[in-house]
Amino acid sequence: MTQTARDCFDPAVQVRLFGSRADDARRGGDIDLLIETQLQDPAQIARAHAQFLARVYMALGEQKIDVLIDYPTRQSQAPIYQVAKLGVLL
């Protein structure tokens, strides 16, 4: 998944898994990912996001996947971003 994110976003991208899938004691649930990219152009980020999801669906099959994307010029952050940053770095 990390290589796919690098291919779609940028070579320095970081991917974190958070939520129930990051906890071995919990089972199931959706796949929650935080992608931290250096991209800044909203159109580029949107294209990369769509391409990333398409590739992940092809690899894993269609599943419930939630993706948060953080980037340097983000104006505001919902509290979920702080939770996501504590996730497992892939």
C-alpha cells in the first residue's frame, strides 16, 4: 500500500493505518488511512486520491476504505487528524 501511495502521490508520502484495523485486539471494521503528502495543488491531490483508491481496490477487492489526506497548505484540521497521526506508520 505504501508503494502504491508513493506511485500516486509523491516519493516522500507517509501512510498511517489507524482505527480498528491498527489494533490487533479488535477485528474487522473499515480500513482507515492517513496519507501525508507534499503535494499542494488540490487538483493533483484529488487525482492522486482517485488513482490510489482504484489501485487499492484492485489489489484488495472492494472494501470500506476511509482516506484522510494531509498536506502542507491545509488551512484547518479536524480533530480526527490528531488521532490518525498516532496510527501505525506503514
